[in-house]
Amino acid sequence: METKEIKFHNFDKLKNKYIGEPGTEKRDQYEFELKLDILGEIIKQTRKERNLTQEQLGDLIGVKKSEISKLERNARNMTISTVLKIFHALKAKVNFKIELENMDMSIA
């Protein structure tokens, strides 16, 4: 029986090859969308940890259950105001970090 050698790949190298090097437009868009997906997942997990339904969270911030569902699945159309309302309702602390060329600013 013939054995085959298994090749292992570094995830960062695969991203560079198939999505683009860091700093390229395609890679920047990928990283941005990934962060938004993670934000939606954080909202979902935190809501569940607080034993809230989507409808209950929606009632707390004044939106319909369907809006919470959309935000959890795809946070791309979420405003900062909505993010703050959601995390305030979830009793979570929010910090923003903004990095500009030659500057580093944090808002707590």
C-alpha cells in the first residue's frame, strides 16, 4: 500500500496567496468583512449568555427581532450608534481603537 505525504500549509501564507498580501485592497476588504462577521458573532454569543432572545434584545434597543437576526448574521450595515445601543443593553463595556498614520487613539 502506497502512502502519500501530507502537505501542511500556513494559514497566513494561504491568505496571502488566495486573497492577497496585507495592504492590498482585496486583503483589506477581506479583513474588514471578517471583523464585521466576528462582531455579529460576539453580539449573538453575548445575547445568549445574557439569556435574551433576539426579540427581547430588539425590544431593549427599539428594533424588531428580524433586525437583530440580520445584525448577528451580517453586521455590515450596522451603525456605531446601533453597536453602542446593543452592547449597552447587553451590559457590556465598549472600547474603540482608531489607528491613523503616526497616531494612535483609543476611546473608552
